[in-house]
Amino acid sequence: MAVHAAKPMLRSLLLSYALSALLLAGLAFCLYRLRLKEGQVNLMVFAIYLIACFAGGLAAGKGIRKRRFFWGFLLGLLYFLVLFAVSWALNRGGPVDLERSATVLGLCVLGGSLGGMVS
């Protein structure tokens, strides 16, 4: 990673995780109050990943200002890798749902890339 891009990328990644935390807390509240079905919750979690990576890609593109698509893509990939590593560690190295992981990877990369392009 280019030295000039490290600080904006880290800041954008932290923004993505902070936004995820806020949106997931809101979803937890809605789940508590509205008794949402599992399918609805899964769809909303996927939407939160997409929105968070879009915001991070947007921030990365604005912060770095060159090769915005690439930096947005990279942000989405890093977001997914950290999310995957933490989930895997918390699951104590248990079996991985490859279909769900591939879906989340696609959403994260798509959201980051779109955010980078729009920036």
C-alpha cells in the first residue's frame, strides 16, 4: 500500500466499522421491538455491510483522490477480511459457511468499489 494512502485507508476502514456498529445496534433495537423474521434480519445485515463499505469507499476515494475504484475495492476487501478473521476466531476455527462468506465478500467489495467510483 502506498504510504500516502495508509492514513486515509485506516480512517475510512474505521468509519466503516463505526457505521456498521451504529446500524447493527439500530437493527438489534428493531429486532427487539418489531420481532423481525430471520430472513428479514439477514437481508438487513447484508444491506448494512453494503452501506458501510460504500461509505468507507467514498471516504477512501475522497481522501486518496487517485485510483478511487481500486482504493474502494481494497477497502471492501480489507473490511471483509477483518470481519471474516474476527468471526472465525470467535467461532473458534469452526466450519465456515462458504456461500454466506462469498456473498458477504461480494457485497463488501461491491459497496467499497461503488463508493470509490462515486467519490
